[in-house]
Amino acid sequence: MFTKKEINLKKIDIKRVNLKQIDLFMKILGEEYKKFKTPIVTEISEFGKLDANDTDINTNNFNKNTNNADKIPFKVLISTLLSLRTKDETTAKASYNLFNIADTPQKILSLPTKKLEKIIYPVGFYKTKARRIKDICDILIKKYNNKVPDDIDELLKLKGVGRKTANLVVSLGYGKPGLCIDTHCHRIPNRWGWITTKTPFETEMTLRNILPQKYWKEFNDYLVAFGQNVCRPVGPRCYECRLEKWCRYSKKTVK
């Protein structure tokens, strides 16, 4: 459920964008996406468990394990928390190290905090994250019968879980509609001219109104990879961008 404020935000300025352009952009982004590394949380959601091989993040470094299916939402939740302000390579190592030792709320909660800190180091703010992860595990056990909620509103009740994390858990963990908006997903549609929003929250509310639901799951993956490699926050590679001729960004770069 959305609050009255959230519903009103869905009506903020929507630039000229039509379904044909959205379809075209998503087709091109999907083709470009194949050139880049898949985000680590997506890998975990698709393949369940990291293999011992570490830094090359691709499907060869995961074991697809159907017995792991019921643990995927929990792993998506925890790996997303670990990934905040942390590079994917570091998140991959920390996730493997942790899930190889403890991959349920009970197992993580049984770890001494200092040991958990050591396991997930050097993710950013590892001490804070260790405490927060244990707090969340405690709540999952006591309030949710060891299960990760599949509802955004319930997920947002967990301390440290914001809309980005909640949407990823819902979409990647449970296969339900969720539109995850991070810094890339906020910046790039504004550059294209699809929207004029000031915050990721406004962007999510607006895109929920104009982006067909069939694209929600891929939207974050595509734009994160695209934003890291082409439409970068500083020094975007406009001269390599296949979407350049439709983009309304006022500071395009040339080679």
C-alpha cells in the first residue's frame, strides 16, 4: 500500500515518453547488458550459492542448487545489505564466506558478532552491517517464523531495509513485481528526459506509472550495468552509447 503522499508523487512531471520508445530502449539495453558482468545479488538470486571461486562474477562461479530455493529470499536480503556502498567483487567474497558458514537466520544469529564482522570484512561499514544483520535475523525468527517477508511494507519495517533492498527481495527473491531504484536508475531516466525527479523515491513512484511491469525486474540490472560502464555519473561515454540520439542530456561528451 502507498501513502497519500506516495500516490500524489506518482503524478509528478512525466516527460514525453511513449511505449514504443520504452520497448526500444529496453531492447537495446538488454543487448548491451550481455557485454557486462551481472550484478552479484542477481547472480545469487539465480544460482543460489557462490562457488569457492571468487572474483570473476559470472554464472560459472555459482552452483545452481534447487534445494537452495527456499533460502534465496534470505540470501538476496543479506547480500543486498552487504552490497550497500560496497563493490560487487567485495560483496561476492563476503557473501560466499558468510553463506558457506551460515545461510539461515538461526545460523547467523548463533555467530558471535566479532566473528561475523571478520567473515564479512572488508565490506563497507562491516561492523554496523554485522549488528544490523543479526538484529534482522532475530526479528525474522521471532516475528516471521524464520521467513523473509514477501511484502514491501513488511520488509520496510526491518531496521536498515530501505525501498531499494525491499524491492530487490520482492522481485529477485520471490519473483513478484518490484521496481528497484538506485542511483543509476534515478540518474539515467532523468538524463534521457523520461522524467524530472529529484530523488530515487520520486523516480520509483513516477516510473511505476509509466514503465510496463514486464520490465521492472530487468530495469535495475540493465541500468546498473549501463550506468557503471557507459552512462557514468562522471565522464559518461556518450560517444559509445547506442541511445545517444534519443537522449536529452545537456552535457553529452565527445571522444
